[in-house]
Amino acid sequence: MSLLSVQEAQERIIHHFKPTETETLSLNQCAGRVLAADILSSDLPLFDNSSVDGFAVQARDLVDASAASPRTLSVVADIPAGSAPNITLAPGQAARIMTGAPIPKGADAVIMVEDTDFDHGASGLAAPEKVKAFKKIKSGENIRTRGMDVKRGRKVLFAGHKLRPQDLGLLAMLGVANVAVFRKPRVALLSSGDELTPVELPLEPGKIRDTNSYTIAALIAEAGCEVLPLGIAPDSREVIQFLFDQAIGMNADAIISTAGVSVGAFDFVKDIIESNGKLDFWRVNMRPGKPLAFGEYRGVRFIGLPGNPVSAFVGFEVFVRPALGRLAGLKTVARSKVKVRLAEAIESDGRESYLRAIVEERDGVLSAKLTGHQGSGNLLSLVQANALLIVPAGVKSLAIGDQIDAWLI
């Protein structure tokens, strides 16, 4: 069987994943969720307001004001934030005003309190009857005008965007209390293998602890999905099919398994899925993680990852994360890359390789070195890494100083 390129395998998988249905949630439930509809803005700010604490004035009254020749104005109003002033300033008048408070009619500028003789150092002081201004100002100075930040009707957030904290603040500013988002995908996770032991149980001879249940579950949750843990399956056709059926009963949107995807041990899963759906089984031109299974079980998408901890992690990042991103409704699922410069020479076998590395900034340049040997069972090297270096297919060696793409992890 010929090896598929990484890109071809990615495209085949992601083609079969469509966004979940939408739901409407209150704003405080939407952190990390994906917008299902564009958001249009109202005018922001909603009204002309002061950007400083000071005095609202008519700028022409202060055209010649200076420290040596101050101008004295009558203070006719006090405007705190949150109030709605019902006055019109006349020439020679001023209104004390707080940051964020609406600009009264007749005023076209705000002079900062620091540029007046008013003692603003103590709290709770009433507005003075008169104020001296020591600085000339221009019309519009220290005023945030209505629509200055964004005009009404502009699209400010787009469907397919994952909501960040600052996005939630903007939605609140716009008065959007309920938000249409894509439903959080439900992803069933299965680890398989007679050799696996749950972490809370003592090890018996020949057994190893299950790690993928924890690593991959955390990655699924990080991708914005709900994890449906199926536990550990022994190498048993009956148990594996029972657990797959359990995933169907839990309304899973996708099933992810680790291990059991190499020739031989894979036969149980192969027969089960082909008897209840369809299956593609590939070898991908990459390391780590060459074996990959993809198909569907009773209409639910299935991806089988390798069992070695690093291979499972890399396989998730390369194939599963983009697919789950599409399922979650993300408009863009491609991961951002950065250019790094190698601090050591690298050898590869010609497959597209994802190598664990530490990337540090040195003299304004991102420099990368490997975290040790790249065996697919060396989980510590992944823990120590903050990046995966991407060695293109066909490249067998890179020298010190060569540039290479990397994913920061």
C-alpha cells in the first residue's frame, strides 16, 4: 500500500466533517464557543462622552487661555457618569464632567481638571461655582464622539469565530444578551489494548499504564468539545463493539480511538466498523504516527490513532484537531506556523516529520533545538517541548542555521 501525503489524508478526513446544529445561549455561557451568525454593531460609543475628568466647555471661550492669563468660567452643572444632562451651555459657562459622562448641549470640548484651578485631589468635593482654565483647547478635544469606534451596521464578529473574553465584552457592550452558537460537539474516546491498566490500579507483570485516555481527552476538551469517555477496551470484538454502541447511545458526533490500528491487532476494529459502516485504513507519509484509520460507525465519524503516546498526540494535532474544529463550526481550522532557525543539525528519514523541540527567542530570532531522542514512546520529550518542528517530506537533513516551520504548543 502506498503512503498518503499528510495533506491528502487531512483533506479526505476534513471533507466528511460538517458543523453541528446551532443553539442559543446566554452570554455568560459562551466563552470558547463558536459563533453561528454574524454580529452587527450599533454605534460605539452610543453617545458623545468625555474621555477625561474635567469641565465641558465651549472651546472658543478658552482660545487665549494660558497659565499666565487664565480664563474664568461659571460652573452651571455637575455631570457624573451615568447621568443624562438636560442643560445647554452658554458662552462663558462650564459643567464639571466625569469620564464617560454624556457631553451636554452647547459644549464642544472638555478641559482636563489638571489644567484648571479646581482641587481634584480629594474625593466627594462639590463642583465649584467658578473655575479658572489655564490652557487653550480645540473643538472636539477630549470628546469621544458617537460612532467613533465603530459605526452602526458594521460586522464586528463573524460566524465561525471562537469567542474570546474580549469578544464577550464587545457583545455585552452591544447589548447582545443571547448568542447563536454551534452546539459543542460530543466526542467519544476509547483506548484499546490488553496491556493497558487504569492509572488508579496497581500494575501487573507485562502491563503498562493507560496514558492516552488522559492526553487525548484533554486535547479534545481543549478543542472545544465534550469528552465522552469509553474507557479501556481489551482486544475483544464483543467489548469493542459494545463500547462503540455505547458511543452511539450517547449521541456522539465522533469516535476517537487509540491503538489497534496496525495490521493484525486492527482486525477487530476493521471488521466491526466495516460490518456497521465503512472504513478507510491508511499509512500516511509521516513520523511519528504513520498508521491512521478513518471511517464511520453507524453514521458516526471514526478516527483511529496509533497507540504510542507521542504518535497519538501528533496524530491528534495533525488530523483530529482540524476535523473537530470543523465539527465545532470554526471557519478556519488551519494552525498558524512560525519560522524558526535551527540551533542544531537535524536528520530525518524523508517522511514529513513532527519533531519535539524547544523554541527560544535569541537576539530577536526564534531558535530551536530538539528535546532529545524522538522515539514515539518518549513522552517526557513531548512534555519538555514547546513546539513541533515540521520537516517536509523528502528532506533528510537540515543544517545549523536553516529555517523551518514550527507549531508552537
